[in-house]
Amino acid sequence: MVLEKPLRSFFMFLAKNKMLNKAAKKWGLKFGAAQVVAGQTIDAAMNNVLKLNEQGLHCTLDHLGEFVFDKEEALASTEACIHVLRAIHESQAKCNLSLKMTQLGLDIDEAFCIDNMRRICAVAKQYNIFVRIDMEDYSHCVQTLNILTILREEFDNVGTVIQAYLHRAEDDVKNLKGIPLRLVKGAYKESDEVAFQDKAVIDDNYMNIIRIHLDNGSYTAIASHDHNIIEKVKAYAEENNIPRTQFEFQMLYGFRTSLQKELVAEGYKVRVYVPFGTDWFGYFMRRLAERPQNIGFALRGFFSK
Ligand code: FDA
């Protein structure tokens, strides 16, 4: 698509626009966002999680939140995460929790953010629920990895995400041997000083870091909608006797739903990332930026509402 590059840049620009992100909280799920965001409340999202569980799919819930610059909002996000943990525990859903460090106050004060994380990890530990720290843009990468190291000294139920487009990804994966990681290609726009720009190079590095983590015997979540990558991982695991209990595939809610079910039918563990909440705009714009073909969602949603 000739317009693909400018469209990507346009959606990434919108994703970061603080005014639009704030305004969209009051709009309800617009522009077809309901196809990829599982509701605005925990009840709506949990309903969807339980339906996915019935189909053999595991889930991870994400209470959407970005651009948090005041402590009250960060504390409210912390409470919301704890509320999600309780809902998972009470419903006995096959589900864990994903969250972002900026949502818990990383841009305000790192120590405050760590304290919020400690509270969340302690409740999650009590309920035997795993907590995944999503990886945000490069400016938060080092801090996020430092926070993970601190938390891992106290909790074994926490892990993070490594982005294959970053030059540092291979070293990070090697340093994080034994820690459950979600491996992704990377969703943000980063400079060529820190990130590979060429799709083929990113794909190669993605397979490279997947092999390293699997060969290390570490639990690996391969989070991708790319059927070529998924086929390569299946073949690699088969050829190298990597047990299916050592890895899982992950996909986003509303994306490649047939492929999700096919993998379950083949006996693979698949986890769906289920975002919910009123702070949906940045998440939705990043999904459009990744795959401008999804603009169909947005246009259909725009004209039908
Ligand atoms: P990519 O976009 O590279 O597409 C490769 C090919 O796959 C396409 O050319 C097409 O053939 C096929 N394909 C892809 N999507 C399709 C679709 N919807 N329908 C049909 N075919 C399709 N990023 C990040 O920076 N930090 C994070 O914490 C996370 N977390 C995360 C969790 C989960 C569960 C997922 C799935 C992804 C993330 N990501 C992320 C996003 C990730 O970094 C990446 O931007 C997207 O997954 C897009 O890359 P893919 O590997 O999915 O395929």
C-alpha cells in the first residue's frame, strides 16, 4: 500500500496526542474500537475472558492507561489493577494481568511506581496470578528492566517484554535467562540509533531472541500475529525437543481469531491479550499504525455509529 508509511506515522502521532487521549475517555468505544477493546468495565471484559476460556484460550487482562502524570491517577490505576486481580481470582478465570509502568507513575517518581508494583505483585502472588510488565517506548526501557530486577528479588510471579527491533534485545534476553518473557517485534516508533528499521532484519532478530530464550530453557511467550513466525517456532520446537509446556503463543483480542483457535486445536497454549477500560485511544491508534489495513475496522465503526 503506497500510503502505508504516512498512515503509520499519522496513527502513531494520534496515539501520542495527549489531548485526544484525554478527550476519548468520554466518547465511549468509537470508530470500531469495540472489536479490539473488550469493554469499558471489568464486568464486560471478564465476560469476554470467560467466553475465550470456554474456547480453550487463556487470557491476560490489561486495564488500559497511559500518560499518567499525577499521583492520584497512578494510585487509582494501582487500585484498578488490584480490582482486576480480585475479579480473576473470584471468577477462577484462566487469566493473568498485564500492565504498564507509566500507568503506575513511572513518569512521576520511580520509587513510587515500584511501591505500587509491590502492592500489585503481593496481591497477585497471594492469588497465584502472573503479572506481565508491558514494554513501552525506548525512553522507559532501562527503567522498566531495572524495576523488573528489583521486583524479581521479592516476587517470582512477574516478568516483562523484550522488543526484537531494539539493538539491545539479544543482550537483554541473555541477561534475563530463567525469567518468563513475552517476546514481540516492537510497537513504537524508535530511531535508528536504538532500533532496527528494516522489517526483514527485525523478523530475523525476533527468531534469534526466541531461539535464545527457548534454548536457555526459559518460559517463552511468542506474541505475534505473523503466521510465518508461528510456523517457524512450531518447527524449531519440534526439531529441538522443546516441550510445549515451555512456551505459549499470544495474540491480541480481536486479531486473527481463527488462527488462535487453530493453534488451540493443534494442542498449543494460546493466550489472548484482553485490553479494557475508557483509556482506549492510544492502544487503538497503535494497532491501526501496525496494520493500516485495519483502517477498515475504524471506517466501518465510524459510519455505523
Ligand atoms: P507484523 O505486524 O509484523 O505482521 C507480519 C505479517 O503477519 C503481516 O504481513 C501479515 O501477513 C500477518 N498479519 C499480521 N497481523 C495480521 C492480522 N491482524 N490479520 C492477518 N494477518 C496478519 N509491543 C510492544 O512494544 N510492547 C509490548 O508490551 C507488546 N505487547 C504485545 C502483546 C501481544 C499479545 C501482542 C500480540 C503484541 C504485543 N506488542 C507489544 C505488539 C508487537 O510489538 C507488534 O507491534 C505487533 O504484534 C505486530 O507485529 P506482529 O508480529 O503481530 O506481525
